[in-house]
Amino acid sequence: MADCMQEWPEPVVRVQALAESGLSVIPRCYVKPPCDRPVVVALAPAAVQSQLEKEQPSDIISIPVVDLGELLLAEDGGGLGNDVTEAVAAACREWGFFQVVNHGVRPELMRAAREAWRGFFRRPLAEKQSYANSPRTYEGYGSRLGVQKGAVLDWGDYFFLHLAPEAAKSTTKFWPANPSNCKEASEEYGREVVRLCELLMRVLSVSLGLDEAHFQRAFGGAECGATLRANYYPRCPQPDLTLGLSAHSDPGALTVLLADEHVRGLQVRRGDGEWVTVQPVRDAFIVNVGDQVQILSNSVYKSVEHRVVVNAEEERISLALFYNPKGDVPIAPAPELVTAGNLPALYPPMTFDEYRLYVRNKGARGKAQIEALKGQASPEN
């Protein structure tokens, strides 16, 4: 990947340090334009929130929940469950987001990984600073996306690492020494979630009438990448003026999110423009398709804008695993989905390394990049 961004354009300020300083007004660089500001609902304590959820009407808007138990049993028998495949296909068509339960990843491993990162963000600032990242690779402790000077920033810190393939894994120097179980728990967690992604790749292929291995093969087979971003969203004194993460679609293939057990924050934009707050199901993952799935499916499945809101009462932590194509493999609509009876190829071939430069340069910008590519494919593609 082109190494064109060496350093951050301005001194990096840790959002957690700002939040813990006791300020009552957020710095101007975090204030979003009025059109991008969230409508903040007061956060109830976890116990009260749980009771409120039980009292909600059954027709409340929520993203689909898919039980993968049947699929895992069918896989053991050499096949894929039709009902689950259809449920995933419907969720991808209608939402681009869904939650999965009975997914095969042990709940105790999920909790261990999340709590290890919670422990890291509670370490002294000077210790965390030793892992400060740069825009060259983004690996390490960070507080901004994009390298544009004077950009409006998000109210959150993060830690970013490469987990796969083996040749691309972040070296030991990038991993926190404390908590002592952070690397081991995260790597084991990553291996399990990558297996889940590989299963979902098969489901997506079959749901589009392609052979089971099509998506995995098109994205680079065993050389597909996996990265981990541990997100930390501190309390914010003016949550109505900012966002933990600006609206965007994910540039890769799939994102598997382990959300905070107690604090909501993820919002998904529906087709009508309404923002829906996701209520995580216990021990579930939140899955969304990324831009590369939209490209490969020729827009049958679409990536969806999402964002993170913050609150004044509680911090929030989440773990996002990004499953990405091999960086140098050109991705284009599957020929089987480009026929005389369907739309022509909507996107030109482009490698993931080329594609993600936009995000690393400009930060989260809605769906601006993939929409700009639409219709640029030449007739022979």
C-alpha cells in the first residue's frame, strides 16, 4: 500500500484525557455541523434500561437477529441451512446489518477480550502514549481518522491492530504489555471471529446464487485480512454537539462488532434517512456488510451508513473486527451478477489497498467514496 501519509497534521489530543479533565464545554474542533448532530436520548442505568426494553412494544424498529445454530449444525453435515441463508439474505437486502446469536464463539472469550481492552484504556495516559500511532499504518493507540488539517474530530480514542494474514500481523511492539492477557485473548478472539466471517462469506455466496467459495475466492482466499479496532468513547459533557464516530460505511467486506454490554451507542441509517439505535442482544455480534460486498454483489447487497453517539453518563467500549480482501486483488462485480437481465457492472475493478486510501486520508465521510465510483465501470467490465 502506498506510504503517502507520514505524520498527523496537528498534535494529537487524547479524548479520554479531555473527558477526565472536568471540562464542561467541548473544544470547538469536536463540534459537528448542525446537520450532523445527533438527537440524544437520556441514558437510563442498565437495570432500568433492561426493564424498559421488556416494556417496549413488539413492533419497535430493530435490526434483524439471526440464529446461526442451525447453520453450524448443517455445516457439520457438509451443507448450509436454507432458512438461515434466507434470513441473512433478507437482512442484507433490507438493512445491511444484523445480529447473530449461537455463532460458535464462546461468550467467556468475548467478555475476556472486551474486558482486556477496557483494562488497557484505564491504564495511565503516559503508558498508553508509548503506543501512539501514526497514519503510516494506523497500528497502535489513536484518536483521529484522516490527515486533513483542521478537520472536525470525533469524540473517541481507539487501538488498531492487524490480526491476519500471518505475514501482515502486527508485531509484538504494537501490542500493549498491560493487561498481560490482552494479546493472547485478542488473538484467540480474532481467530474465532475470522472463522465466523469465513462461514458468513459462504452464506453470502450461496444467497446470491453463486458457488459457496465465490466470495472467499474473489477476496483473496486464505490471504484475506483481519484487523481489530478497540473503541473507547469517554463520557461527554455536550453529547448533543458531537459524535463518537461520524457517519460512514465500512470500506472492507464484513465488520463484526462486539458492543458494550451495558451502554448503547451504535446507530444505523435506514433507507428513509432515520437513525435507528441498535440494542445489542446479550452474547451476540452485530454484523454489517462493507463496501467490498456492495461492489462484488453489484449493489444487490448495500453497505449502510452508521455512526456512534456518546453520552454524559457512561463510557462505552466496543471491539470491531474488520474482515477485508487481500490488499492487491482487484475487486469488481461478480460476472454471474452482471447479465443482460440485470444492471450492468456498476463499479470498476479496484484493489482494497487503493480503495481504503480514501478513508485513511479523509476519514469517515458517509458513503461518498463508493457512490463516486458508481457507474464508472467500462462496458467490457
